[in-house]
Amino acid sequence: MTLLVDSGGTKAEWCIAETGLSVTTIGLNPSILDDATIFAECRNVVPLLGSVDCVYFYGSGCGTTEAKERMRQVLYLCFPTASVHVETDMLGACRALSSGDMALIGILGTGSNACLFDGQSIVGALPSLGYILGDYGSANHVGRQLLLDYFYHRMPQVEADSFAACNSVDYIDVIERVYHQPRPNRYLASLAPFAVMNAADSQYCRNLIFHSLNMWFDTQLQPLSSPDRMLHLIGGFAYAIRHLLPSFCETHGLQLGKVEKTPMEGLIRYHLAK
């Protein structure tokens, strides 16, 4: 049996390719979580999945050799009889979305990333700098901008009152959750639905989302040279704002292709066809 794992900043989906048996855990990002936390989550799913021969883990935070090896070692402890392969979530998105043609592939979820994929390999990419230095266009970046605008009184009063009614905006609580509690990226991303739900009626919310997307284009997409400018997207945030993406793509001369919430169905097709 082949176990596929798609791990983003918020959750990880574990799925047996041949049967479709699926389990969900928190996102297992080795750049944010320590090995003990990752191991505890992995160990909990072992009895639910049964015996596996091969593990393919596609995860955020797995962009360095060290991070991949850390993740591989933890998975091997949980699945000692299986061959274990660890790749980036970016490669997972490419394998799930590509139909064999050259295209830009983007991830817009809790975090964000992008690359140029030639149908077989990633041939162009810039580093993903995470939720502190990057992640433009993502849910956590939109959430971060909402907090900044709220506390610096840049948010219109109607939206500010609504935002405060929907979320805890106590200063001490926000500082605690961003700087002292684990997984601050998930907390910031949890604020983004406010902008999405109000984008139709609030010019402020709509502009905030487009501003974040434009920053993502400037830093991650524009530097990549793509002949046909086709863009495929994956991620919960991309799916949530799919109604805004045609306008974004038109502005930047892109062709909008597939927009999928998760890569798992595409990954199952890819691995079963191997």
C-alpha cells in the first residue's frame, strides 16, 4: 500500500492511494514544529492506516535538505518497514495539477509559494520565506494585514466594528497568540475568512485581498518566465477566493487554469499511474 501525505500550514491529510482511506492531523511543518511534536502526531495515525509499503510525504517547510531528512527520520520511526520519500508541498502541487505542459503552479493556503513547472520538474522558483518574511497572497498574510489595519486605525469603522465582533482583538491576547503560542501562522490565517466573507460588500476587504495577491505576483510570479502564462492554483485560500482570481489573472496577463482546494485527488492519480 502507498501512503500519501499532503501537509500544509494548518492540516495534513494522510491517504492510502489504493483504498482512499484518509486521516487528518495538524499540519506538520518541520520549520515550525519540533521532532517530538511531529512524531506524536505521526504515531497516532499508524494504527488507523495499517501496513504500508511506501510513504510519500509532501510538506510545507520541507524545502531544505536538513528539513527533509528530519521529516524522513521521524516518518521512518513510525513506518520502519516502508520506503520513505519526503518532498516539498510545491512539488506535490505540481504533480497534482500538471497535465504535462509548462505552467505556473501556485499554492495559496495558510502560506504561499509558486514555481514554474515544465510537466516533469520544477524549472524555476524563488525561496519561500514563510509567514514572517513572506507568504504574500496567503491566508496568514491577509490575517496579518487585518490585524495591522485594525490596531493602526487604518480599517474603516464599519469593518473595524464587525472585525472586533467576529474575533478577539484584545491587544494582550493577540500578542500572546502571535509571539508566544505555537503555530502563529495558523492563528493569523484564521482571521482571513473575515476578508473573504465581506469581499463582495466591502471595498476595503476586496482591496486588501487584491493587494496581498499583487504582492505575491510581484515577488513570486513575475520573476518566473512562462511562455503561455497559464496559472494553476491549489490551497484552501485559493479555493475560497476563486471568484476573485479571474480579475487578478486578467490584471497581470495570466490565464487561470485549475483551482483545487487540496492536491490529494491529483496525487492519487499521479502515484497510481506510476
